[in-house]
Amino acid sequence: RFPGMFYVGDYAVKDRDGYFWILGRADEVIKVAGHRLGTYELESALIEHPAVAEAAVIGVPDPVKGEVPYAFVILRQGYSPSSQLTQEIMKTVRDKVGPIATIDKIFFVGKLPKTRSGKIMRRVVRAVATKAEVGDITTLEDEASVDEIRKALEEFKAEFEKVNK
């Protein structure tokens, strides 16, 4: 990928004193309108909301902002998806992280793609959301979770098209 270099997949910045600061995995940092946002900090803010049990955030291409964050959320028992809940969750993220941390879309799902050890496979979520090749999913705990992501995206698209007719 980079001749003569070993690519470790981490994202870092060099400060004016020449020190490097590791910000996380390259696939876990998204750049929104010139601002770097870690998916982990957005996910941490999402689960601060009492309705959110689990969350995965990915960056998807945007013609204006470069990337925008999409959140895939599993709700706690007793909560149901609604536009009001979506707005409350988005407000929680902005309050915790700042105004640049505006989630573009929240998708409510029943499962997230995870490895057998429980790590969320953002690569798979991003591939489904961007209609890219999903690639190797042999380490996936439950293949039905990929269908959950597809279904949430298709439902959003259908609703969007219905509203914009």
C-alpha cells in the first residue's frame, strides 16, 4: 500500500513538537466536514441515552461533508423506535460530544454484526451501507445480523421515497 512502509491501520496526527498521537484504527475515525470523529466516542455518547443498549457508528461518503456518521442502534427492552426518540438520541450525542457530532441517520436494528468474541464488525456494517462487497464473514457470530442492517437501510429508503413522492 505504501512502498517501503508497514501499514498498521492506525490513524495518527503529528503535533507541532513532532510527537505522534495515535487516534485509533483508521477505519474507526471518520472525517466530517474537516473534523475527525472517533466512532468509539460517538458510540459511547449513544449508549449514554437510557434507551440505547448497543450502538455501531460508521462513516458513509457525503458529497458535501466528505463523510457523515450513520448509527445502528439496538434499543433496550421497553423502548420502541420513533422520530421523537431519534431526536432525543441525536441530542444526547451533540450534548456529550459537541455540535459537530451530529449523527446523520439512526437505524434501529435487532442485532449488530459481531465476531464470536463480541467485537462489532464495522467493516461489514460499512460495506452493507455503502453497497460494497461484504468480504470474509467467517468470523461473524450470526450472519442474520447482516440482514438486519440491510433491512434497516431498505426500510429507510422505502420511507424516504414514500415521503418524497
